[in-house]
Amino acid sequence: VEGGKKRCAERNVLDEAQSDTKAVFAIVTVSKEIDTGDPTKAHDALHPCRDCRTMFRELLKSGFLKEDTIILNANDSGEKIITEKRTLKELLDLYSDDIS
């Protein structure tokens, strides 16, 4: 968000879900964007940003998210919707270099 603090959809939804949900089994994101700022991790649909991945790791530790939670990222910028589906563990493993 230009000129303001970024607040991702993933964070908004998971913050709200924690107030009345015991666990989340799937997270779906849809965006026309694909660039998360790391050209070494090419993909066809926007992956959650580093801040969201950090939040996912914290929610995984707390038990609110599970390693087998489904992450479905969709790109709706073209005539055909492109999707990438993986488990939370697979996504976090892809970005294991987040953790220093």
C-alpha cells in the first residue's frame, strides 16, 4: 500500500477467524500480481508475503494452522485463472530462507 501501512488479506482473515474458529483448513488468495519481490522464486500466482509467512509460522506453532492446511493461490489476470495449490508445510519449506 503506497503511503500507508500494508495489511494483507491473509492477516485480515486470520485475525478475524481467530475470534471464533478453532482451526483453519484452507487459505485462498486471488490476485492479478505475481511478484513478491524475490525473482529467485518464480511462480504463476502471488504467494503470501514474508510478513504473512512469519504469521503462518506463529499460527502453526500455536496449533491454529496445521502443516497440512491448504494454501491455494490464484492469478486472475488473464483469460484463464492460474492456480497453485500446496500445503502450508510445502509453502514454508519453499521459503525456508526467511528464517535466519
